[in-house]
Amino acid sequence: MLSTIGAGVFGSVPLPVKAAEEEETYTVRFEAYEGTCETESVSVPRGESIVLPDASYEGHYLESWMDVTESGNVHTFKAVGAAGSEYTPERDLWLYANWKPD
């Protein structure tokens, strides 16, 4: 690109071009164990929420979806929400059904 630098002087001026950034997405997968969940996985753009799906298991109700983190041999389970509630993931993860008997 030629631009006027001064009175009658021409030169090349580099213009920074920013490539379109790919939007970061997270994948949330659902494990219903003995139950069924019609939603196997969801891709969600970073910073956006999903609505947690419902699942069914005869003789039980879904109390919540659980996230699990591992540190060595220690597994920590944390409820992230019940079916129908909003959840904003911060990484790719599996959510596990927490069933309770009816």
C-alpha cells in the first residue's frame, strides 16, 4: 500500500491485519449411568451458559448433575445444578447424573 508520508514523498506503510480469532468452545458430555439422557454432549462458546438436560431412570429422580475433579487418588464431586438450571462451563468436562430413589 502506498501512502503519502510528506510533501510528495511516497512509501510503504505496513498495516497490521488481525486474523479472525476462532471462538473457543467447551464440550460438555453427560453420563446418565443406568438412566437415559437424550443429550449426549453439547458444545458451548466460552463464557456462555447451557441449560442442563433432564434424564430418566426408572424408580429414581435426578437430583443434580455432578462434576468430578481428580487430584492424585482423590476424586471430588461437586453438584453443578439440577435439570433445567443454567450452567456455565469453564473447561471441557463430563457431568454425571446423581440419582436418588423415588
